[in-house]
Amino acid sequence: MTAVQETPADTGGTPSAAELVARVKELHPLLATNAVEGERDRRVLEESIQALTTAGLFKLAVPKRYGGYETSMRTMLDVSAATGAADGGTAWVLTLTNVCAWLASLFPEKAQDEVFGADPDAKVSGVLTPTAETRKVEGGWRVSGKWYYNSGSWHATWAVLGIPITDEAGEVVNQGLALIPRGDMDLEDTWFVAGMKSSGSNCLVAEDVFVPEHRVMLVPPAIAGEYPSEHTGTEPFYRSAFVPVLALVLVGPQLGMGKAALDYVISKAANKPISYTFFAAQTDSTAFQLQVAEAARLIDTAHLHAYRAAADIDEAAARGVYPDVLTRARVRSDTGYVAENITRAIDILLSAHGAASFAEVNPLQRIWRDSATAARHAVVSPAVSYEVYGKALLGVEDTITPLV
């Protein structure tokens, strides 16, 4: 399932989804070549970041008012998947940076001006967990804290970070997101992992940083679709459902990694024997054929669920209707199911290809590690997502997470 949604370029010159995907594919040789060094350095190579920037691929979620493309959930999936087919770590950084630009575009225009008005190529990273302390002061809050795991932190110029909202008495009264310049924070190099090594998901550290009120967004209203941006009436993309966007975007790279694994195994099958059998080519084995068919079916299923979920988000935003809890819960379920299907498909492909899958020179082992790591993101978790959906279907009011 590789169809790209055809959206014609508008009169303002915004490229279609197909054109954006084509730009990614032109960069495949570069991104794939740099993948090994990116793993070694534990960050995406600056050459790759600059190539993606020049191609406009960090502009997917930036408002057109600032020269961005203001695309859609489906387009973000297509571009993330196309990038993931070349390198999972690069796709993860591109995806998280784009969705954090979407988050920044929900803030008041004054904050957006400070980010994108000052720098149309601004890159935003983010962590929603409120691992910080705040002190209410005149005009805003003083913020101190550490935020793990901040994907793309090496390349970010701003960050959207979870904070507790306190009153003048120091009591926590709400939860928010603070938009903070990267230059106001330090970075702790903490990302030592088995997969997604090049995502550079390090820790950002703030020490008594002042954050003005216009750069703070309350989370509970956002979950219900109430954003402080003055432009949601005329910019449908920025009235998309909060949690569904933040969840579904995380499996875009998975779609590309699954397809890349399938293509690689198929490309080698005609010339690769099955050891300790009479098969001189894997293609001659019925068992191998069945494995490839099952993996392909799982990958197709993942695409179908991802695209349905994207349509739920995009169509509701276009109509100006905020999806109900059941629809939002189904998007979370679809997100988990995408990750589960891709993970299963890659496991099957590893077994079908054989022990050579784990050679350091074989890209399959990196795809496997990157996909397995990304699939364990807490917001993607299939078990949690399915329980959220089951409760919504049954009308059970006991919630296990506010992120629906």
C-alpha cells in the first residue's frame, strides 16, 4: 500500500503531497548513505538536515503566513513514510520536528511571530511530559526542569515543553506547554540506545527561564480542541484534533521502514539460497513465499489503518467539527495497530531473510532496531491504545489516560 494522496498545488504555490514525496525520494541516496554515520554520531548528519531544509520538508506544518506549506495529517504521513524508507532515524527527526511546528502554530500569533516570523526555517522539538517546576511571576512563569527524550534536539531552535501551571501561591492548578527558545536551555547528551540512535533524543535543561504568558498553552483545553491561535477559523489544519495528530504522526516512519524491509528482502530473494536445504533461491520456496505474502499483507493493513485515521482527522478539521471521544479513541487504536503490524511484518521478514539480517552491513538490522524502538513510544503503545478504544466503545467512563 504505497499510494500517495494527490492534492494539487494551490494558487499560492504550495506543493502537492506527491511533489513533496518526490522531493524525499530524490534525497534517498544521500539519506541512506548518511544513515550509518548518523547512527555512529547519534544524530542525523547536518548534511541530511540541510538537504531536507532546502527541499522544504520541514515546512509541512508551518502556516502559509510564514511561507510554510500548512499541509495535512495525510501528507505528513506520506512524507514521513517516504523518509523512513531511506532511514528511520532521519524520518523520526523530520516527523517530530514537523509535528512540533504544528504545536507551535496552535499558540497565539504573537508567539508564532517569534518562532516563524523571526526565522521561517525555525525547527521545533518537544516533550509533553511536565517534568519541570514553575513559579508564577508578573507576565508569565519562571521555569526550571529537564525534559527527556527530546528528539531532534541537536537541530532545534525552539522547543515545546510540558510544564505544571502554578498560581501565585505556588499551587499547581493546571498543565501547560511552554514554547522556549533552544538558546535559553542547555542540552545533556543522554541518548545511548539500541535503536533510533540518530534521533538525538537528548535531554533539554532549563534553569529559571522566563516564559511569558503568550508562550504558554493549556493542555486540557487543547485536548478538547480549544487552541489559543487566532487563526483556527481560517486555517483548518490548526483545528485538527490534538491527541490524534500527536499519536498518529509517530507511526509515519514505521510505514516507510516496513516497506523498505519488504523491498530489501524481495530484492535479494532470487539470488539468495536457503542454507541447509536444496533451495538455490529463496524465491523457489513455498514457505518463503508465504512469509513474504504475510509480511506484505501486514504492511498493507498498517497503511490502510493509518490512512483511515488520517482521513478521520483531516475531514473533521476541514468541516470544522472536533471528533468525538469514540473517533479519537479509534485513532489511538489505529495508531497502535499500525505499529503492531509493522513490528510483526519486520519480524517475519528477518526470519525469512535469515541470519544475514543481523550483519552490521545489512540495513535490515538497523530497520529492525529503529522500528522496534519507535514502536515502544508510550503514546503508540498498542495495549494502552486498545484499552482506550475498548472503554470508549463500551461507554466505560473510567479513563486510563487524558490523552484521547
